[in-house]
Amino acid sequence: MAQPKYALARTLRRNLTPPEYLLWQRLKLRLPDQPVFRRQHATGPYVLDFYCFKARLAVEVDGGFHNLGDQPAADAKRDLWLMQQGIMIYRVPAADVFRDVDAVADGIRLLALERLKR
């Protein structure tokens, strides 16, 4: 298996897309009794947009290119690998982040909290 892509993750952290940046401004807040998220987290051969280690929850912000060319097949392969590692993938359309970033962030936190109760 390929080594985690630490250098790529570091580069991506410095170059977030606009919807990733908006969502990170909400998820990075350390709120009492709320799960902690990392941005552009390297795991195995992949870099996850956001990751909550304790909940084993990956959050991917999907822009329009996720529907083009070979990208759907690549996303499916990636999702399968992550699921085999016990990681749940939650995909959020970038348009939803632009429409109501607070609602998206709140929904992600609730999902992480539900997973922590298991």
C-alpha cells in the first residue's frame, strides 16, 4: 500500500478551495463536548478534506468535477477503501456549503456525535 500523502496534505491545507475554507472556519472551532476535526488529513493513499478521528468520519466537499470523467469511479474506489478501514464517508455538495455553511457544519457535528455514541 502507498504511504500516506503527508506532503500533499500539507500543500492542500495551505490551498483550501472556497467551500472547504468556509466549512473549515466552522469545523475548526473547539466547542465544549464537540468532536474535533482535522483538515486535509492523510490516511493511507488518500487525503481527506476533513476527518474526525474519534468518530472515524471523513467529510468530502464535492464540487462539480466529481461528476466528470473517471472521477465517479475513483471516488467509489476511494470510498470502498475507506469503508474497509472502518471510516464513514459523508459527501457534501459544494453548493450546499455556499448556500448554508452553518447548517452543513451543524449536521456534520451531529453525525460525528451520533457515531461517537456507538
